[in-house]
Amino acid sequence: MTSFVFKGRDKQGSLVTGEREAVSENDLAGILIAEGIVPTNIEDKSAGSAQSIDWQNLFKSKGKVTLDELIIFCRQMYSLMKAGVPLIQAMRGLATSSRNKLLQQALTDVIHNLEGGLSLAASLQTREDVFDNLFMSMVHVGENTGQLDTAFKQLADYLEMERETRKRIKQATRYPMMVLIAISIAIVLINVLVIPAFAAFFAKFDAELPWQTRLLMATSDFFIQYGWFMLIALGLAAYGFMRYIDTEKGRFQWDRFKLKAPIIGGIFERIALGRFSRTFSMTYRTGVPILQALIVVARAAGNSYIAKFVNDMRGQIERGETLTRAAANSGMFTPLVLQMLAVGEETGALDSLMDQVADFYEEEVDYDLKQLSDAIEPILIVVMGVMVLIVALGVFLPMWDLASAMKH
């Protein structure tokens, strides 16, 4: 037996460290997974860091499993489970027919763990790069209740709703982004092509130019001379921003900014709260306790700022508060939603009431998206008007002066 030092994450996502004796790294990994701990690092204590293995990334391959592929997988698993096909046989058939190499490899790993005696939930937990915490929690509940087919059906329904939510997010950001890109291109073209042509024309007359024209010419010269440096600086800034939001603090700050941003911030907030309500309803309906359901929901929220409030709610419930009181203290929900939560707790129909809350938020999002163009259009008109005014004053004022001088 060899002594190993390990690090991992438990079902609540908390860091777990310790020292165990096992025959090999693989043997210890299997023991930890069976205990509900996902190993992230296993190190031979006697050999030091040279024998360190990154178990979280060891079997990951390049690529991505799309939401559509997961939906199809869940639908197929539901049909196969409903038809009475043995689990390993069903998984092997889907692994063979999958066109996505990453999903195929992940299912192969899951089959190997199933054959080794692990449960399906524990087997899925070894491939967190493909199956998230919500997926594993739903499968775990389905296994324990003997309703694995129903769990896969509910997962497929949830993933389809998630797909619609992502479409809404793209709709909310597509129009503003396209307009900003168009304005940026227009500014570059004006400074690189239009202004230099007029500057060459005015230089022939050697006349004193208005300050508006001189400002435009100075800006154009700056663009031409330092354009490449600006592009490099912009690229570095974008790279630095992406690295920053990959950190825990950066992700939190960016997620908070998205919810507080003018015009579109409210849309993002209602999308996140709708996702929270829908996920909570689904996990609670399958029999997951409220505290565990909130852990799953916080991870599935897709927004670390919202996740913080959900975790705060969980802490209050642990101290004896009701779900409605904890939700009210969070400040996230409107009075109407809080009333629905209170009714759900009193009547024992919390899952169906949370579904209605999700429907309420999604209807608001649909309305907001339809009104988004009307809200942004005046701002864009003002921006374009200011640009046209600056160019007109800078270009046409000296031309009018020159025309007047030629008449005299």
C-alpha cells in the first residue's frame, strides 16, 4: 500500500484534502468518487510533486458538447430507459452512435466506471467537463427513487428551456452590439479616409481653419499614425479583460455589472431569476431537499452575483428562516413573486408556484426584448446626430469660408 495526498471537491463544492493509503492512484480515485468526492489532484507522498496527476483534466479532450447534443442524449436515454434497455447497454449504444468525439469519450469513461461498480451519478461526476452539477444531481435523485427515465425526461425539458433562455440573451445583446460595431467602423472610416481627403483639399488654399476642422484633422492624424498601436492596445485590453473575468473576483464584478447596466441590465436580471426559479422548481419537484436544491441552483444560475444571493438564502434557511423570508431578505424578488412563494410554502405546492414565477419572468423578458429597440433607438439617433454634426461643422465650415472669400 502506498500513501497518497489528495485534493478534491465534495457534493457541495467544498475543498476536501487528506491523506489515504491505496494500491494506486486509480484505486484511490475510485474510492474517492464512490464517497462523493471528485479528485482534482492525487500525489504520491513519497515521490513528491513529480508523481502529481491532475485528475480533473486528465481525460478531457478538446472540443465542446453543445446544448442540443445534450438534449438529444437525454431524450434518447429517456426512451431507452422507458423501453427497459439495460443502462450500460443503452450508454454503450449512444457512445457508439455519437458524432461528437468529446461526448463519445465521456460516455466511454462513464461506461467504464459503471462496469467498475460505481453508480451512474458518481460515474458522471468524473466528467464534470461535460455533465454539470445539476445534471448529476437530477440523475442521483432518479437513481435513488427508481425513476431514472423520468429524470432524463426532466433534464431534457430543462435543457430545452435553457436553450430558449440563451436565445433570449443573444436577442438582447445582438442589436446593441451590431449598432456599436457599425458606429465604430464609421468612426474609423471617417478618420482614415474622409478627413484626410478634405485636409489635403484645404491645405491647397493655405487658409486659417476653424477649430472644429483642426480638431477633426488632429484626430484623423492620430488614427493614421497610431492606429496599429491602438489596435494592439485594444487587443491587449480585451485579453486582459477576458483573463480578469476568469478569476472569481472578476467574474463576480462582471456579472454584477451586467445586471446593473442601463437598459439591458433589467433583462439580464429577469433572465437569471427566471432560470433560478425554473431550476429550483425542477430540483424540488424531484424530491431534492431545499438546502441541497439551493446549492444546485446556485451553481446552475449562470451568474455568480445571483449565486451569492442564493447562497445567502441557503444560510438564512439553515438558521431557521423560511424560504419566503430568506427570499425577501435577499432583495432579488418583487412583492408579487414573494406572495407566490408564500402561497407555495403554505399549500405545499412550491414547485408549481416556482414554475409560475419562472413563466412570469420569461413573459417579462419577452416583452422587454420587444421594447428594447424602442428604448435604444433614441440613444442611437442622438449618437449618430452628434457624429454628423461634428463632421458637418468640421468639413463644411471651412468650405463656406472659402466660398465667401472667393466671392469677395
